[in-house]
Amino acid sequence: MDKQIFTNNCCSFDLESTPNGDIFSVGAAFQNKTFTRKAPFDIIKVLSELDYFTKEATYLLGHNILHHDLPLCRAISTNFNFLSKPIVDTLYLSPLAFPENPYHRLVKNYKLVRDGLNDPLADARLSELLFQDQWQALQQQGKELLIFYHYAFADNQQYTGLQQTFLGMGAESITANKAFDLFKQVTTGKVCATVLNKVIVSYLPDPSL
């Protein structure tokens, strides 16, 4: 799939919250449309409006939204449809796309590099730019690694968006046996074969490990 086609199906999203988890700013971008809300507001009303804004998007995209932004939304209500959309979290893709420099030019210490404070719309757009760079870097690594990455995120519903991202890049679904052979192929001459054979049988049969 073309990178731009996939990105056009993603609604990029970010929110700002207090240390106590109170959301005070929300931003999102989808194709040529944007969504911004800043406190004071009724958070249920704002998330309902965000739900409507994201309804045509296939994926929800953002940086560290799996373990930060979306849990805050679920704590308010689990009834929003956007919570069930496949998630493309660029935090997970960074160390795979840029293994020698996982923070990239837009990321530092697992956070996006910002031009200003408390601007979730800007962060949402930065996530999209980061994702486009990640897509290009990952495709340059070759199909074998894309296939293995897809397998590594299998069997866990919260990673559905990441699995579909790799499928969009040209990956295929494989069995644990094929993953074993593939991993040995791409690591030959790079790691100790004896230790690899001991470790790999403990982890590859179950990607969730």
C-alpha cells in the first residue's frame, strides 16, 4: 500500500493532562480537517465531539497514545467508538525504524520534540510526520524484517493497528516455525548462534512474550 493512502486513513490524535490525569486540551487532525478543544470544557462533551470527528478514520495515530492518552479517555467512558479503532502508536515503531537512533529528530526521551507547550494539535501533526519517516525507514529494511515485525505484534488485540501497518508496507502473516527460520536468517553472523537457539525457542512461539 502507498504510504500516503495509509496515512490518509489515520486520524492523528493527542491530548494534554495534569499529573492527576485531568484532560485540559485535545487535538486531532484527519485529512484536511482539524479538531481542537481547550479547557474549561465538559470532557464528556469534548470526547463525544472527538468521537464524531474520528468516525470516518480507519486508524487512530499518535505517540504513546496506547499507554497514556487512550487510558485517560477510557477512564472517563468506554462508550466512545474511537477507543475501538486500530491504533498506530509511533512510540513502538521508533526503535524498529531507527534502531541506531530510536529517538529520531522529532523524538527525545520517548516524547515528541515540541515547538511550543500544551499544543496537542501540533503534537498530532508531528506524530503524522514521524510516522511517514518511520514508514520510509522500515520499508528500506527489507520485506523479511517487515514480516517478522508483523509476527512480533500478532495475537494481541491492542497491536492490531501496528500489525496492519506492516501489512500495508508489504508484510505477510507467518507461522511460528517460519518466524524462527526468518529470525535465524536475518541474524546469521550477527549474534551467537548457540545462545540464539536457546533463547529463541522461549519467545518466538508466543509473540506476546
